[in-house]
Amino acid sequence: MRLRSAWGWQRWLAIALVSVVSWLMVGGTALASLDDDHYDGNIFALYAGNGAIVPPRMNLTQALAQDKPTLLTFFVDDSSDCKRFSSVISQLKAPYGRVANFIAVMADSISFQTSDDPTNAAYYFTGTVPQTLIFDAEGTVRLNVTGQASYEEIDDVMREVFDLLPRSESAELRRRAPVNELNSELVEPS
């Protein structure tokens, strides 16, 4: 004959309930999505598919010294506007990433002191995110826009900076076909 504790099953039920309630309370605060202002990680990796954008490979001083165009964007990871805008920056990096510098600066990292140095990113920050600037090869600001900007709006300025034809007069910029493309064509043996 087996003896069972009178409180055995109640104890396990209590532990299970406490575990479930604890999980719901802790787990519920970590939920975030594209349309809310909750932090959920690197927005460029999560929503734009390009986590290599942050941290930037160089600062603005180094980028301007290279004498090539630079796209500078200010963002925060807990802004729905920045989350949605991150995909625009990633899309622009595809055709221009090899010929222009891309610098994404976390706005929270900028000190509240204003900078008098035009080669310092803080000099241009207006306090609103997302904010995007385009510098030409000489370091002249060609675009300074806050809030959501469309791919086309930024691409038009990039085309001017690179002296490319307007979108209406040129072929669409596309990625090249993959090198290891599968060929399913049947051919006669030789």
C-alpha cells in the first residue's frame, strides 16, 4: 500500500500556477512589434534585415575625410517610426552601400551639449527621430529631413549626388542574379 501526502497534488498545482503567472507577468513586458514604441532589440536586424548597419563602421569625421557621399541617420530602437524607417535605410544600402558611407547613430548616445564642430554628428541632430542627412563628397548637406522619408525621396537626392539619371529616365536599380543560380534547362548531351 502506497502512502500519499495529503498535500502532494495541491503543492504541484500551486507551483504550476505560480510559474504560469510569473511567466505571463515577465513575458508580457518583453513583447514588442513594428507598430509600438517598445524596445525589442536592434531594429536594423529585426525589421530591416541588415544588422550590419549598426554599430557604424566609422564616425562622421572619418566618413567625411574619405571624400565620398555619406548618409547619416539618427534613430532610437524603441520608436515605431524608426522601426518602420529602418527598412528604407536598408533598401538604400543595397544599391549605394559600396559607394557611399552609411552611418546610423543612436540618438540616445548624443550628449545634450551642442557641438560647434560640423564634422561631429551631434552638430546636426535636431532632437527628432528618425532624422536623415545626406552629405555629398565635399561634405555639403544635400538633404536634412526628419520623420518618415520615402525611399524615392532619399533616392532622388542620392541620384543627384552621384550624377545619375532621374528614376523616370533610367532603368530600375536591381540586384544582380545570384551566381549559383539553378539552371533547369534540358540540353542534348554532346
